[in-house]
Amino acid sequence: MADVKLRRLVSSAFKLSGFSLRSDASSFLMVQLEPLSDEERKEWLDRLTDHIQRQSLTSPSIEKDQIERAIEECCRSGTDESEPVMTVISAFDVPRFHYHVDRKKFSMITGQRPEVLGSAVDKARLFKNRYQLIQQRTSRHHLFAPSVTESLGDVDENGEPRVKKFKLSPVEKLLCTSSYIPDAVVLGMLTQLKEGKFYLEDPTGAIQLDLSKASYHVGLHTDNSIILAEGYYEDRILHVNGIGQPPAETSKTSRAYFGNVNTFGGPSETCLKNSAKLLNIEKSNEDGMIVFIADVWLDRLKVMEKLRSMFEGFQSFPPIAFVLMGDFLSGQFGAAHCTELRSRFKSLGELIQQFPLLIEKSQFIFVPGPCDPAGPKILPRPAFPNFVTEELMKRVPNAIMATNPCRLQYCTQEIVVVREDLVTKMCRNNIHFPTEGEIPDHFARTIISQAHLAPLPLSVCPVYWPMDAALRLYPLPDLIVTADKFNSFHTSHMDCQVMNPGSFPRSEFSFKVYVPSTKTIEDSQIPDED
């Protein structure tokens, strides 16, 4: 009789939440709940159903393994013992998601990691996935919500002016008509299918653009980026009046469509944003900081002297981590490049070894630059080979060799780091250089709106086709570090900060310091000694 009562309690709890339990899952859960009191059973069922509701599930039928994982996660969330304070995530381990157009839902792609060198199908999927991600985000924006269109100047029931609504038109819709369309708004990829002629392309087709009278909104509009084009359609040409970036959205808004799934990467299966323990650690460590330095030219004596001065300055208050980014040599050494870098890393290890408190308290994270060995100039770049770092690792055992880009999870903070001249490349490949505003603001708005680190032609910034998810910025992190030889800057958009520490030797030995407890960025510099 008690078994029947418990089975009904379990079945009822999951049915009220919209789920159905498989028989083996129900039996397993009953065994787990049997030793508990009635109040404890109800409490655990509430926790389990709440946890499962926050998952990105493909079916309402709950399997036994899902119940096992839910119980394990609930136990872990109660103690928070297994949640790491600091994690460095490889670009090759970033979670991949697929967007189901019919169900309007994301699902995690599981199974074996894809091969780095893909096929032509992977290249087509790369652009399709970029488009679908932005299209689903744009279509639910309040300017494009599928509601009754209102003209500017109308008022709502409270007497407040309404915002003008727009309706997205696929390229196919324009190509299927020969009539004049006065107000067409199209979301698509800007491309040159013929030299000197721009087209707008989406999964349904491509249409030629007339940009002679187009006005450009904030952002850097490059080939292969996703844009919104507004104008009139006539004679199979879209005469563009305005070009803009697709609307961005905050991380909080995006996460609602993923549930509690860990979209950032790392050992935890759930998002760490809601961890009370990690948030408490983050807030209590008011003096904690992460130091970002780019172009650490180890073959320059002046750079080594400045690094020594910096380590001496930090030895009394060791930071959470030093993020050292390439290039680590100021020039090319041909066949001897790896050997030279190995020797320079050994010298750096001997320098750091003189500061035992830094080795004990701080992590040293190394991100390879565009000209560092031993991979081609294709993103994502693998970490340094063991041959190059062997002598350094002997002296600094807590050093971490990261990929480029890589991700840092510190407590509840999500940080994306990339070392590539992205600002420079995007400015060079922009079809219309901005006449107003600062370039860093245009750059930050572009990568955030594009939800991608490098919305550039693959000929300009090559990417391994199957690994494009490693460069996505969706949901948005708390901080994006784009180390570039461009002047240092920091700006923010949509509650996401974007910064460039600048080139260490080219900027009179300046660098950036990030304080996670307050989410502030500080400009720092090592002055010349008199």
C-alpha cells in the first residue's frame, strides 16, 4: 500500500510539471525516496522537477539516467563542493548547440567531438548556424515581434506612443514577386557573389543590393557579416536606404531559452551563474584581480625587465591569474623558432620562480598569438606543444597552456579571451568606414550583435569549419578580451564589457587589470625607473 502511495506521489509530481516518467526511472526514484519522510519526499520531488524543467530537453519523457543526473546535481548544488572557482576551458571543448527551427528551441549536440578538418557540408553549416542563431534572436525582438503593425505616432491604451513595428521578409519572398515593395526589411549575410556587386543572402536565396543611397548605422559592416537591410524592392534589386546590425540581447534574456544548461563550458553540467557559494566567494574577494598582458616578447630584454618589475609589484598581493598572450617572440626565427621560444620560456620560468608566493597563489595562463608555434593561422589555435613549454612547466607547475581563443570561468564570471588582430582586420574589410563615434564602440557593438568573435570572410580570418562554435558569443559572457595591436580600450554594450589590453611593448608597457568582484577594468602601466 505504501508503494502505491509513493508511486502516485511521484507520478503526480512529474505530471503537474508536464513530464512523464519511464517505468525504470519511476522505480529508481521510488527506491531513493523510500527511506525519507513524507515532507522530505515532497521537498525532493519539488527540487527534482524544478531542476529538470530548467534543462533543455528534447522529449517530455524522463529516462532513468536523467533522474540520476538530476539527483546528483541537486546534491551538488546543496553543498557546492564540486564547483571549481577557476576553470580554463579549451576552445575545442566548448559546448555545441543546434537550433530547431520548427520547435524554436536549442538542444545540445552530444557525442564525439568533430574532426578539426571538416567537409564542404561543415562549411555550409557554419554560415547556416550563424544565420539561424541571429534570426531567432531578431525575430523575437520587440521591433520584429509578430504582432499587428502600428504606424509611428499611434498611441496605446495608456496614451503612450507606440514603437514602429517591422516585418522581416525572407529573400525568397522578394524573388517570387515582380511587383514593387516599398518597405522591405531583410536579414541576411552581406556578400559579393560577383566582384564589385553586393548581395544579401539567406537560406532561401540571394538578392542583389543597391547601396548607392544607403545610410549606415552603428557598427562595422563587413563581408560575411549578418546585417539588416531596409529599403524598397524593384526590378529584382533591393535598393537599400539603411543598413544596421541585428539587435543584440542581454545574457539574461538569452539564457531563458537554454534553461539551466551550461552553455559556456567546463566540468559543471549546469550554469554556474546561480551558484550561491561561488557568488559569495566572488564578492568577498574584493582585492582579487586578473591581469591581462598581450605581446609578451620574451626575446626583448626591456620586456623581461618590465615583467620583473610587475611581478615584484604584485608579490605582496598576488592576483587570481596572469593571462599572458602572444606573440611571445618579436620576430620570426625560421626553423629555429620553436627552439628559441623554448629557451625564452625557460628564462621566463626562472624569473617567475623567484616569486614563490605568486606561484602558490596565482595561476599563469598562456594564450598563443598569431605567429606563435606550432599551428597554422587558423582559429581556434591549439595550445603550445609540450616541447616548447617543458622547461617552463618544470619551474611553474601551475602554468596552464590555453588555446586561442579560450574561456575563463571565475566563480560566476564568464570571460572569453582571444589573441587576434580583429579590430584591425574588421576596419580594413568594412564596406563603409564610420564617420562618427569611436572605433572601439563600433567594434564592440558589432561582435556582440553578430554573436561571434570574427564575423569576417574566411579568407581574411580562417576558421576551422566544424569548430566555429568556439568563436560564438551566445549567450553573452561578462567580459570579452580581444587582444589586438590596436590601441588599448575598454567599452561595454548589453551588460557585456569588451576590452583590448593593447600591445605590452608598443604601448609603453601598459596592461589591463580586471576586478571580478566589482566588474571593473583598470588601466595599468609599468613606469620607467629614473
